[in-house]
Amino acid sequence: MHTLSLNYVNTIIKGTIYGGGSKNLDNIFVDSRKLIDGTVFWTIGGERTHGAKFLKEAFGKGIIGAIIPYEYKDVYINDLKDYHHNTWILCVEDTLVALHTLAESWRRNFTIPIIGITGTVGKTTTKNMVGAFFKELE
């Protein structure tokens, strides 16, 4: 697990930071139900709702920060004032695009090949077998 600084992430996804607190991202979740104390919530939109609609619940669970769309920043600024001194938000236009941008940037740090496993049957078994093989090489 690698820890990324908030400033590093922001240089890649080019958003706006609000708030204070710990500026590291090392445990990032996109599912608000899995959030625990000290984690970061990267909100993304789903078929029915956007993760940013769960900001109050997320900060109540003790998260240190969240990546959210600009359209939800007023929830943090106005409704979550008690959290400003030890939490932050990073606002971007589109959180899914920002996540892809960060992932692409991070991937460019490595020269190792990528293995793609596709098909309709056996993907999980094949993934597990390939993983076990490479684990033996460590």
C-alpha cells in the first residue's frame, strides 16, 4: 500500500481543496458502507444516486477527507463545519474522470506488463491462478 499526499493527487486531478487535517490518502473507498475511521471517501455516481449524497454519514464515520464534485461542496462548507479543522474535501468536475486520471498517472510509474483476463466463463478462477503463480515468484 502506497500513501499519496493530497497535494500530489491534486496536481494530477486539478481540483480545489477545502478544509484541514491529515493530507494523506492511503485507504480510499468508493462505497460509503465500507468507510471506517481514518479513511478517504472517493465519491462516484451510480445508477440511482451519487456517493456525495452520503457525505454527512461518511464524515460521521470518521473519514479524513473526500473527493467530491463541485456541486456538493456546499454540503461540506455549510453543513459539516464541525469537521473542517481535521478533515478536507477535494472538489473536481467529475469524480470518476478524476479517479481514472489518477489511476492512469499512477500506472505510468511502472513498466511491468498488464495482464487482461476476459471472457464469459472462468475469469475469477483464472485471475486467482495467475495471482497464485506470481505470488510464488516473489
